[in-house]
Amino acid sequence: MTMKTNDGHGFVILLVDATQFILIGRKIAYVEAIVTFDDISTLSESSKETEGTKMQSDESKTETSINDNMDEEIIKEEEEEEDDFHILDNQYIFILLPSGNIKVIKLQKDTKVSLGKFGTFHANDIIGKPFGHSYEIHDRDKVKVIRNIAFYEIDETDANNKETTDDPSKQKLSYADIEQLKKDGLEGQDIIKKVVESHSTFDKKTEYSKAKYIKRKEAKFSRVFTPVKPTLYSVWEYFYAKNPSKIRDMRIDTLSQMLTLANVKAYSKMLVVDDTQGLVISGVMERLGGYGVVIGIHDGENHNFDVTRYMNFSKKVSDSLMVLSWQQVFKEECQEPFNFRDEASLSEKELKFYFRSKANYDRIRATRELLFKGGFDGLLIASQYQPESILDTLMPYLHGSRPIIIYHINKEMLVNTCVQMRICRKYLNPSITESWLRQYQVLPGRTHPSMSTSGGGGYLLHTTYVVTDDSLPTPIPSYMRPKVDIDPLDDATHAPGSSKNANGPPLANVDTLTMNVSDDGYKNAKENSDINDDADSELIWNKRSKLE
């Protein structure tokens, strides 16, 4: 390798070890020897050949080493992706209980997990197992895999519920007897079997009634649970059942419509104003998959995107999220300067706090620079504030021909914004839509719509942002142009050839409609007129007929 010296006199040859010269990651090459230009003649041809052979050999070794490292990284990434289908340590999972409720827990190795009245089990017994299996707690704190009850089929019979009545006396086991069975060590399925056998009219029920009866008893006495993988749907289902107001009553179909209309995909830069505890941001991050950037804007000093931590995102996906508060969005609000201190004079505790503060300062500065640079691929809003004020602040940072999606549970909050968008030429085809969802129960022989469902899933205002040239005049739509009355026959004093209009400037080509013609000419003119479909022309012909 040759390069020019700093003083500009002559050249030097750098003999560099090839294994160190090729950059791997952030490793920097080093120089083994420096030979001046005057010493080049002393190098023999044999030494050059030897050195060239050595460098070729070292390069081949380096390429082999790089390929091996890349293969190891690919295998490691594939293993991490496969781990998404297994229950891992130190991660959140959802537990589906026999009662139908969902409980969220964070698994930690060598600990016990309590499910209340349904029992307790060791976390190590399910760590490393795949999602989807159902487990039954037995022997107090041990678990075993059981067959999922959804796979049981029901046989059709001729039985009916004609002679069955809802009478508690039909059940021979009392509450005290069931409690005694629990003390004797009977498990959930054994207790359910005893309850079914002691029911005097159980055999007279239809197979569907029997299944419903057993399901009710399982909700009380069964100790079966199912670990559920945290996904966008399962996380939404948990929050929507627990407290819908936390996610602003957003339904999963509405959320999917937002992500689809916003065209969220990998390698995108998205702006999100999220007051749904991070539900919208979680959906955007899941679609980006770590390839892209999303800036979340929140109230207060610290964000409240709690939903993101339940998603178990990898570090690559988590790093795609950058957050700013509303106070840090405005350019007028300058960032407070950081108080740099001498690290040598700080204690270990103070040094830890100093590094954390400095990292937070650098993060905010980098996020503000990225925001002010602009060029974002979409704007999603699910906020309590007026959409107009948010658009005025964040719209300049959008790239041209990019979607804007606004969600609100009430339509009235979006109507005024939609009207203003239709007047402004920066928005293309603003529309308000409402999604509709009907859930179904899917069981063998019992598939039907759910008896109760939500009344509404909110409304979406979606449009496309258009970059305009302010120097050009604003086009006025035809339905907004002022109408000019063309009525030249009201003034009898108009001379032939006159085209005056009292309400505006002179009109052209009016004489052709008001000139005196014979009856035959009048009839021919009316038949051969090219403007028979024009309403103003018909009005003028009618007035001429009345005058004649």
C-alpha cells in the first residue's frame, strides 16, 4: 500500500498485516513497518513474491474468519427468533385462567407463581417450553401437560331439555362436601367428576347442555392454565378487558386500520402522538421489526408507554423507539445545557448518576435533531388534545405524499378538523371512517355470533399530506365559486347588442340569446341550440316566450 507523506516529499510504503488491515467491526489496522522511498531498491524480487504470497494467504484466512463470524451471528439471530416461540426467563407472559380471566406475570427463574385459588406452580416447570400448551396443577405445586379442552367433540343425541329444571336440589353434593373433597387431596378434574355424578338429572340434558354445565364447574374447580405469548392482540385483549379507558377505548380492528392506512413498514420514520399507554407505538414497533425509527410524543417529563414493556421486544426493536415530551418538540424551547463535571472528582454513586444524566441529555439532543430534520413517512395521532393544534406543530416535519391518521372515540372531535382539511389545499381527500367488528364463538356445532359486543370502536380521520407552493394562487373548487346571475331580459331599456349586467361586469355573447327573431327562426334556434342542457339558457327562453 502506498500513500503520500505529510510534508509532500516522496512516498512511503506501508507493509501492513492483512489480517489487521481489513476492518472487522470497529477494529483498526496497525502498521508493522515503514520503508522510505529510497529503500525501495533494496527490496529483492524474491522478497516481494514472498510478501505477496503471505498477504494472499492472510487475506484468505481473514475472509474465512469473517465468513465464520457472520455465520455465527446469523445462527445466533435465528436462535433468538426461535426463542420467540418459547417461554423464556425474565419475560412477561399472559396466563389464561379457567375462569376466562387473564393474568400477566413476569417469569423469573427459581421462583413460584401464584394463581390465587387455582394454585401455585414453579416457574422452572414451564420455562423453555413452547407456548400453546395447557397445564394442570397437581400435587400442590407440580404441573403436567393436558389435552386442550377445545379439541373435544360433542356427539349428537336425541336427548332434550324438556324435563330438566334449574333446581339446586338436583345436586346431592353440598358446599361442605366439596370442601371436604378438597381437604382429602382430590384434584380439580376429580372434583368435577364427583359433582357430575351426583347430579340427578345430568343424563337427561342434551350434549350441549352437559358441555355448558361442565364448563361452569371447570371455571370453579379446575386448576388448568394456559400460557399465552404476548402479541399485539393479546396485550390489547388484556387492557381492553381490564380498563378500556386506559387505551382510549380503542378496539383491535381500529388499531389495525390505523397501521394499514399509515402504511407502516420496515425502514420507515414514523411520528406518533400516543395517549393509549403505548398501544399504537407498540403496533408500529412490531411492524418495523427494528428496521426504522419511531418518535413517540408524550405529556410530562417521563413517558407512560407501559404497553411496550409487555411486548418483550428485543434490544434491536426497543432501540427503534425515541421519545420526546411536548415541551421538547418546539424549536423555541431550547434544551437546557448539560453541566459537565470532572469525572475524577466524583464518587462511584455520583459517577453512575452523572453518566445516566449525560446519556439522557445526548438522547434528547439526538431525538430533537432527528425531528427537526423532518422527512417522516407518516403521522399517527391518538390524543386527548385538539387535532388542529397537533397538526400545526408536527405537519412541517412530514415528507410529501405521506399519510396522516387521527383517532378519536367521538366523531364530533374529528368533524371540525375534516372541514378545515377540505378547505386547505395541503390535504388530499380527508375522510372519516368507522370500523365495525362482530366476534364469533367457534365450537363444534355451536358456532354463532357473540351475544354481547362493544357498541363502537371509534372513528378515524385519514388524509394525505401534500407539499404545496405558496407562491401559486389557491384554486377555488367549483362548488365554492360565487354564482353570477345572467338575466339580461329584466331590463327592457337594454339596446340591441348591449351586454350589461347590473350585478357584475359586462357579459359576452348575450345578444345571441336576446335578439328578435321570427317564430320560425325562434323555433329553429331553440331546436338547434348547443346549450339545451344549461339551466340558465332554459330560463332565458321561458322569459322570451312570456314577453311574446
